[in-house]
Amino acid sequence: MINSPVSHGDTDVAVAAARAGAEIVRTRYGQRLARFDKGGGDFATDVDVAAEEAIVDVIRAARPRDAIRGEESGRRGPADARREWLVDPLCGTLNYAVGTTLVAVNVALRDGPAAVADPFGGEVFHTDGESARVRREGRDTALAPTAATRLVDVNLDPPFPGAPAFRAVDLLAHPGFRQEFRPRVVSTTLALAWVAAGKRAAYVTDGTGLTESVHFAAGIALCRAAGCVVTGVDGGPVGPTGRGLVAAADDETHGLLLSLIREPLGASRVGPTG
């Protein structure tokens, strides 16, 4: 699909749509959920569905000629649409279903603006494709990545399409990783927004085609716009055929993580890196 140029106001549409989904997620928290099995241990809830509909309503009202691809409803809109919005209405469904508030609402125009809403933190991270900001209580602040926390989120959700060459779970057992970083497992791509915001030093996941994914597109767009270093686990580009994702706050952190990924598990390292 070839997108038409980004329209003025697309960032506002992304933010408004993400906030609409986040409002559903927040207000329905703690209520009884209906679950819909998706196979392989995955499931959606009626809140996922309701949040997606709220997001779609906002996008349709503002951009009726665009297509929308939602995690729960698939693709809808004009068959010949040149622009497509990618929607993950509740990233972290399992967290949410068991009463954990670490979730995100992701909305991205393919190759354009994007927004990631934290329903419980009251923040909306957003990008126009060139700069990245966070909106709190109506005020926007520029995102500033930093590796100071030394916290690295590692996505452990199967399947592991890169196995046996790479599985994110193996990184946690690497002695060099334990020496340099502290692992975190948020189980939602909210962690990607946190890399852009300086709350995490990096994020690592297995997978393929992540820039086309409703789960990852918004977070990747944020990290790129914020100035993070974003590649596949092999150091190559992240794209339709890319392998996994390493999004790091700076070159040093990114390079160290790639060296750990490439180094055989159990191999010794000579001295600290500083």
C-alpha cells in the first residue's frame, strides 16, 4: 500500500482516537469481562472490542476516506484507500484481564503520525513523524530518551519466529546482560513509549514485520521520532522483512545489546564496558 502525503491534523486525529480508546479501557477497569478465544492461548475481551469501536469512530469522523486495520475487526473502509490506520485498542489484554494496569492503546497512520495512550498514567505519547512529545494534563513536553535507568524491557511472549538463532528470553540468561542491565517485563508495547520518554534504556523483542503490526507500529514511530536507535536484532532495518526489534536510547546501549545478542549464551566477556 502506498500512502498519500500526511494531512495537516493527522497527529490530532491519532491523539484523539487513542484517548477515546483509553477512556473505554479506564472506565471499564475492574468490571466483569467477556472473553473471546483467539487460539494459541490468546484472547480478546469485550473491552478490546469497545475500545476499538471508539477509536474507529474518531478516525472515521475525521478521515472517512482512509482505511482502518484493527486488531479485533480487521481491515475496514474504502477498498481503494491509499492511507491506512493501524489500531491496537488494548495492548496488554492479559495484564488488564487480571487487574494489572500496565496497558496501552496504540494508533498509527502507516508511515505517518502515531499516538500511544497510557490509560492509567494519564499520558498520551505522540509523534507527527518528525518530533515526539508526551501530553499530560493538556500540555505537551518533548520526549528525551536516556539510558540512565539501565532498565531493559524484553518481550517474552511466544511464538519466537527467530528461534533458534534468537529468542528474547535467552537474553535474560546472558551473564553480560545481568552485568550491564536490569530486566523488566511489562508485557505491553507501552514499554516502547517509555524508551522514547527515558523511562527505559531499551526494548527488545523477537518477531517479524513489526512496522506493519498494529501492536508495534505506533511505538516504533515514537522511538524513531524521539531519536532512539531502532533496528532489528541483527542490526538490519526494521521493516516488513526485518527480524525482531532493538529500540535503544542511544548508540552505546544499542551496540552493547546487539553484541550480547550475537555472543553465544554462556560465553565470557573480558572486563566491564564502563
